[in-house]
Amino acid sequence: MGLDSTAQGRHRCIMPHDHSTPGHALLPPEPELRVKALETLLVGKGLVDPAALDAIVDQMQNHVGPRAGARVIARAWTDDAFRARILADAMPDLIDMGLTGAQGEHVVVVENTPEVHNVVVCTLCSCYPWPLLGVPPAWYKSDAYRARVVREPRGVLAEFGLNLPSEQAVRVWDSTAEIRYLVLPMRPDGTEGLDTDALEAWVTRNAMIGTGLPQAPA
Amino acid sequence: MSRVHDMGGRFGDGPVDTAEHPAFKAPWEARAHALTMAAMPLGGWSIDARRHGRETLPPATYMAYSYYEKWIAGLADMLVSGGVLSRDEIASGRSDGPRPDIEARRLTPDMVAANAGRMVPYTRDDAPAPRFAPGDAVVTLARPGNAFVPGGHTRLPAYAAGLKGRVLRYHGAHVFPDTQAHGLGEQPHPLYAVAFAAGDLWDAPEHPRDEVVVDLWQPYLGPA
């Protein structure tokens, strides 16, 4: 296997199991080596530029994150017209604020009230509003969260330390399409008089997913 | 008929590990993410094809693999099925040679920078008219499944199949994953946020007023 390195050999069946073994099963056992193997092949074939990979990693690690979403929330707490606009259609304002990018094409903002608490999940995969919140946290992608939060949201939220009163209904949004939901939490007591910069520090990432509430900065 | 990734409502998972961890627990995870994004133009794969690639991993593999191991495995399978890499190349780790036919699709660092805030909307104008409006009662297909490809990609979760719900929002017409994932075209259809009462979804709902809202395309829905 692999001795024939000619282009003509590319589609030839060398081993009987070739057509039943999926590509991924032919990769090395260690995850790190699997990534390296694919990267090396694609770079070697002139199909991937390693500098482009560096640029993507830099962008995800250093240029996107939940501070973008916090700006939106803090502004909604202080600007009623903005709040009304983003609840009706968030995209024009998000575009104005430069908060755009892949996985942020169709953002819908859902508002917490004393009657309804919103929480977001993607039961089928891990859909998440990257331009507003960055890449998803480990728990958001976990089987336990995906499986359980639709069936027992209150139990799951309690595991995050959030115990909801029975007067508040829970609305769980399962992101099965390309709509990306952002939770607008209620402005906490004790923040009267704070400006948007100060309020931003209260907006936790989990508050914008619905697994937490805004918190006084440490 | 559902596949292993369709786990909403499943029993048996333990508590959620709510601890904070770095977004990428090791450098190879960031690399797996970046490599997947950089490889998508090579086969012209849509986001739906990418999801399908992971969902078709054997169930035992899907459950055993960590999140980014699934990404890498899905990518390897797509590269093979899309003719970008051969099984021999993956098995040997040795390239058969350059691919001048598709090398123009290679992503450059400049393109990454230029694409940073770029959006490619999934809404389309040319689609069937919406049959429902907010407030309408609807019922979901009794059997979730891809109508075009047996065992294929679909976005009606099994837990929400065969149930009565109410249209909460109309999102416009969106690219239809059931066709797009399989190279059968975008075939856009109206998309709705449909609310289901916890009491209709679960045997033992936590609270009578709780709801789950699922984004569903018109072909998944009928009038209730």
C-alpha cells in the first residue's frame, strides 16, 4: 500500500479492503499526527498554504470572542431605540458595528424577561455565533449539554449554578439552521448609572447563551 | 432512522462539565479547525456537506472521538470521496504529486484577512411561497429523514418529529440542507422557528410552560 506513487495509481484498488475502509481509518492513531498527516499531504500537493492556516488560527484565538457580543448587550441596555431595532432585526446594526463574519450571517436576538428565560443549544452539532462569541466552549459542544438541555433545561442550568424561579418559563432554542441566536439578558439591579463601557464588563459569555446571568466584574 | 449525532433528549449522559477550558485544548485542535476551513474550497463543500461528513462517521467512532477528532475524520473522508486525496496517499502519508487542476482554490493569508468579516448569507429569494405564518399550528413529519438520500443529512431532530407545534417566527427562505449536503442543489425553502411545548415533547416535562424552539424548513411541516 502506498508503494505506487504515480498519479495513475491514485484510483487503483491495491488492497481488497480499499473500498470499504473509510479515509479517516487510514490515518495515524494519534490525533495530532492525523492532523499533521492531512496538512502535510495538502501542503505537499500545493493545495494548502501553511501561512493561511496560521492566519486562521490567529484570527480565531486573538480576534474573535465574547467581548463583541458584550458590546451589543451593553448598548441594548442603554439605548432603547437600538434595543428595539436589534430585537426586530439585528443584522443591520451588527453590520454597522462591524460584527460580521462566517456563522454570524443571520443573528436573531432573543430577550429575557421576568416571564421567559432563553437558552441556546445545537443538538445536532455545535452551531454558534462565532463573530459575536468566538468559538464555542467545551461544554456547549458536549454530548451531555446537547442531549439534556432540551429535555431538562432547568436541571442543566442548575448545574451551571443558575436556578430559575417557576414564574419564569424556559425557552430553549435549538439552532438547527443557520440562524444564530444571541440571548439579551435582563440588565441586573445595581447597574443604574453605569455607562456602556462599564456595563460590558457585566456581560458574561454564558449570559449570552442563557446558561448564566450577568455578573459584577471581579 | 436518525443518526448518531441526533442526540437531543437522549437519556444516560451525566452532568454537564461546566468548567472553563481553553477553546483549543491543544495546538492540534486549532490546526484541525483551520485546516478544515482552508480545505473547504478544494472540494467546493458547503457547510451542510461538512456536517454530513462528520455525521456519517460510524456511530462507535463518532461517540469515541473528541470534537476535533470528528472534524479531522470527517475532513479525511470528504477529501477522499471528493477526489482531493486518495486512500493510498492517506495510508502512506506520501503525496502522489501536485494538483494543478485545483490549486487555484488554495487559500492565501491575504484571502484569510480579506474574508475576516465576510458573510455568505443562506437566504434566497427564489423559493416556494411560505405556507405558514407566525401563530399557525403545524405538525412535523412523523419520520425524520432525508427524502432524497436514504440515511442522508436532515435537520429535523428526532425528538421533534411527529409533533404539533406553533410557528413563532418566519426566517425567510433558506438553502435546504437535505439537498445541499448531497450536491443536489440549494433548493431553498421557507424556514420557520417552531415552538413545541415541553409537555408535548417529553413524558416528564420539568415545567408546563417550558418550550423548545426548533428552526424547521417547510418540507418538514404540514398544517395541524
